[in-house]
Amino acid sequence: MYFEMVERNEDSKFIVRWKDSALPNIGWPAEFLAPDQQKQQEILFLFLGERVGFPLGLTIPISPQESSSYEFLGRFSASAPFKMSPKHFSVVVRVGNKGTLADRKPDADIVARLQSVLV
């Protein structure tokens, strides 16, 4: 429903990509859209018994300002085979003179919005 299969390596390892139609507002930075950076959009799912792991993280290309992003996260969290917590989120922002991308902890407003939608 949310992902399209890119590759299945073995029984417990899957590489998927978000379906554009599943996301409320696609916000991939330009760096992720270049043909040589398409791998950045892929997500490695690793199933270990009853646990799900994302060794490289779970990147969700949505805006932290849009209400539709939080509605989406609520639906996704309710149907995900794992529990989501605001403490595991980070927000990608541009920093420095060159505007390079960096992960930052979400501010209090974003954490409160996440807590209200995650189940």
C-alpha cells in the first residue's frame, strides 16, 4: 500500500521505495532526485523474527509544517507492523552557507504533533 518493491535479497531482507501516490506532499530535496542519487530514496526493511529493523533509517519525504503530513503519519503508524515514537524522529534541514542537509531533533511543536497522531 505504501511501498513499491525495488529488490528482495533473501527471505528477511527487502529494499523498497515510497509510492508517490501514498504520500500526502512529496518533499524530496533536489539532491535526492538526481539520477545518481536515486538510491537515497530506497529503504532497507530487515525482518528479524518478530522485529522490523531499518539499518539505514526510514526516510519519509514529507513536510513537517503541513497538517496532511501528520494525518498521513497517523494512518501509516496505525497500519505499520512496528511501533513509532517521536523520540526516533529527526528532521532534515539545510545548514551552513552551502545549504547542506543535516538531521536535527524535532522541536517541541513537531514532537507534540507527532505524539498526537502516533499510536
